[in-house]
Amino acid sequence: MRLADAGPDGETHLDPAEQARAAGITAPVARRDFLAGRIALRAFAAGILGVRPGELTADYSCPDCGTGPELDHGRPGYRLHGAPAGLILSLSRSRGWALLAAGRAGAARETGTAGMTIGVDLEHSAGVMFPEFDDVALTAAERQLLVALPPEKAIPWRASAWARKEALLKAHGTGLRIDPASVEAFAESADGTVVLDLDTVALGLPAGFAAALAIVEMA
Ligand SMILES: CC(C)(COP(=O)(O)OP(=O)(O)OC[C@H]1O[C@@H](n2cnc3c(N)ncnc32)[C@H](O)[C@@H]1OP(=O)(O)O)[C@@H](O)C(=O)NCCC(=O)NCCS
């Protein structure tokens, strides 16, 4: 979705920690995009659950800081009237656009695992066009793959690799606490982790974006 399409009145449904984080963002565009993303994700979750956005309470989790309504960052989640809302969620913003993803929590019973988590990421080609990108973002194997690509494919490939890495790191809940240059974006996983390139045309995105979804089964 376009961040500009998030309803402006949605801000009234945001929780105090979300309002406080927005208040701390001094750059107007970054603040507007942060608010729009939070409004959109809440409306998206409420729509799936068939409730009003104001019935949800933000319930983010961070590996360092814990979980709860006072947390203003980390893996997104909501509570509905005080109980877990039953959704797994992910969000990414890039250049005025947002990618939102949700799944039903509760796969644990069906799969015999602790459940699944998801991560999405949206990356524009312009975001990977800096000279140090390959050194900071790619594994040795990926740098070798890149050398074999025709020059016109190198930039979209980098954007796709980055989107896949960030989607994976969000699904694992760590974000960039893990060095992206240690994450294989295209490797087959032995633990059931799935990473998919999303069709940016079907998603209605303008040219230049790469988007990925990662699904991780928690042991
Ligand atoms: C996850 C991360 C890579 C995303 O950064 P980005 O590419 O600039 O931004 P995106 O728009 O793609 O994603 C932002 C969203 O990722 C999600 N997210 C943030 N941390 C996450 C985590 N640990 N696990 C899963 N999802 C996370 C949130 O929904 C966030 O939205 P918000 O801004 O409304 O809170 C980055 O935020 C990160 O590495 N975070 C971990 C480090 C950190 O947060 N440190 C400070 C707190 S201790």
C-alpha cells in the first residue's frame, strides 16, 4: 500500500508508546511514514480479525527489551481485549510504500512445532547502490554469484538479496543484530525456513522494488 493512503484519523487509535515514538522522530517525512505504517498495520490486523482498530493494543517484542504495550519497537503484534490477538505480523516501509503481511497464529497445533513466524521486507534498488554494499551485506558465496551476473541484473539482484535477508532476520525476530553478511539469502534451508520473492507488479508497486517474505518454523 501507499503510506499516504493510511487514514489520518487512525492516529487516534495508536497507543501511548506508539505516539511517544512518533513524537521523538524529528524528520517530518520519517514521522509521517512511521505513523502511517503503524495505522495501516493496525487497520490491517483489525480487518482480518473483524474488530475495530481501537479494540487492539500494540504488543511488540524485542529480544533485548521484552514484550508489551510499553514497547515502541521490535516484532509487531497486538492483543485483543487483553488476550493475544492470534495473528503473526510483519511490516516494511520503503520510499512511501509499505508491505504488510499477516498469518494466523496457532499453526503449532497443526505442525507439532512452537508455531510459525513471518518477516517481510521491501527494498528499492536505489537503496543498494552504494559502493560498500557488497562488503557489508553479502556473504562470500553471494559475492561470487554476483560476479557471474550480467551488469544490468546486478542492482535488482542486490535489492532482492537484501529484501530476502531482512525478511529472514525479521522472521527470526533479531533484525540487524545479526550481521547481514552472515545470512545466506538464496540458500536452501535445512530447517523448513522458506523465503519467497514476492511479485512486485502483482502487489501494485512501481518499478524498482524487490520484496520478500520469509516463513520460519519455531522449534
Ligand atoms: C528490523 C530492521 C532490520 C528493520 O529496519 P528497516 O529496514 O529500516 O525498516 P522496515 O521498514 O523494513 O521495517 C521496520 C519494521 O520492522 C519490524 N521490526 C523491527 N524490529 C523487528 C524485529 N526484531 N523482529 C521482527 N520485526 C521487527 C517493525 O514492524 C518495524 O516497524 P516500526 O518501525 O513500525 O516499528 C531494523 O529495525 C532492526 O535491525 N532492528 C533491530 C535493532 C533494534 O531495533 N535495535 C534497537 C532496539 S533494542
